[in-house]
Amino acid sequence: MEFSKKIVLAMLITWIASLVVTIVLKIFNIDTEFILTYTQVALVSGVIGYLTKSGIENVNKINEWGNPDDKGWYCAFKSW
């Protein structure tokens, strides 16, 4: 698993844990919704950053498909 996927997974686990803590404390009339506000911003920022990084990597891979020096599937079919 890539490092960026681990970071996004850790953010998701943190957000779920803060959601559970907020719900449990809400039962006892303790207001802790501010925790969700902080963790939600971090989660959204992390996911948007990860999607942006993945999108840029995919565009670069697609642009390199037609490269004659590539050892991928394009060159295999080109020899037919």
C-alpha cells in the first residue's frame, strides 16, 4: 500500500473514531461537535489532495502510452 493511501486511511479512521466519540458523549449531553469540525476539514483536504495526486499520475501514464520507448502493451501490439 502506498504512503498516500495509508495517510488517507489514517484520516478516515480518525474521523470515524471522532464520530463515535461525539455520538457517545452526546448521549451524556456533552457537546463535542467541534471535534468533527476539525477532523472533517482534515479528511476532506486529504481526500481532495489524494484524488488530485492520483489524477495527475493517471494523466502522465496516459500521455506516456504512445511513447515508442515504452515497454508496455502499446509496443507489444505495435510489432503485429
